[in-house]
Amino acid sequence: MLDRLARLGMIERLRSDQDRRVIRISPTDKARLKGRQMFMPLGMKMMEVIGTYNDQELQIVTRFMNDAIAGVDAARQEAVTQSPANPSNPPAGTSINR
């Protein structure tokens, strides 16, 4: 994927002066322009939508978004700790004794 993006002029690889093994990937001006062209209309529409809500409604929406993000994070963490790939924390009702 990085090779394709580099061929398209969207990224550049920059070597570190301190450690030549380290390569940073940086977006090019072309990539920034394309990103603005793609996301600026979306951002403007979202600002229009947000502008139709009063402060109390925005507080409710903000609370919902924060709670939803916390719920997703908690579910992800639970899935990771109960993953069969993590035998030290098996799902409830299972045993690691063989």
C-alpha cells in the first residue's frame, strides 16, 4: 500500500538523520490538498448541522458520543482479554487445565 501511495505522489519516505534504519512516512502537499478537497465539504455540512442544535442538545449528543466510545472501548478490551489467543484469561465457563 505504501508503495502505491508513493507512486501516486501521496506520501514520501523520510530517513532519520540519527538512525538510517528509521523511515518516517509523511503526506505530501498533493495528499493534503486531496484530503482538503474530500473532507472540507463534509466538515462544512457537519458545521451546518451542529449549528441547528442548542447548547443543551449538544451536551446530550456529546454525552452520548462519549458514552458510546467508552462502551466500544470496554467491549474491545473485554474481547481481547477473553480471546482464545490469550489463554491466561479464558472466557467465563472455560478452563485452561488440560
